[in-house]
Amino acid sequence: MTWESKIEGLDIDQLKDFREAISKAITQKEHEKMRLIWRVRNRWQTFGDFREDDYLGAVNRLVETANKLNADGDTYSMSLSIEQWRIPESEYEDWFK
């Protein structure tokens, strides 16, 4: 079920209330303590997400992924990086399920 299907059929006042509630929820998330995750990625794909204290795990995944792509001859996907993302603390554990 998508969010679009959840608001389908709401009248204009209900939609405005929904917009206000969403705006408040976004503001609360933006004011939460932020946590760091490391993401091993290329331009299109994520190869792993790692906790803030596991940078070396991200480095190892980058090396493993680079070795696999090289062995496969996939030079098109070889632009790998480790990116630092900041996310709200309330969402942190969900990244590792």
C-alpha cells in the first residue's frame, strides 16, 4: 500500500491537516540527534550499510566489491565510494535489519 492510496478520497481540509501533520513530523526528525552510517556505493547501487563505528567494515566491503567487479570485468560499475550519511537516531537501527 502506498501513501498515495492512503490519502485517496480525502477532502481538501483533511489533505491540509495531513500536510500539517507531515510537516511537523519532518521538523521533529530534522531536530533529532543525528547518527552516522557508512554506505558503500557506486552511482546506482548500494553494496552495504555500516554502523558509525564500523568504517573498516565499509572499507573491507569496498575492497571485496571492487575485487568482484574486477573479476567479472565490470569496469562500468567500478566507480565505488564510501559515503557518510547522517540519519535521525530514531531510524538508525532500521538501516541494519
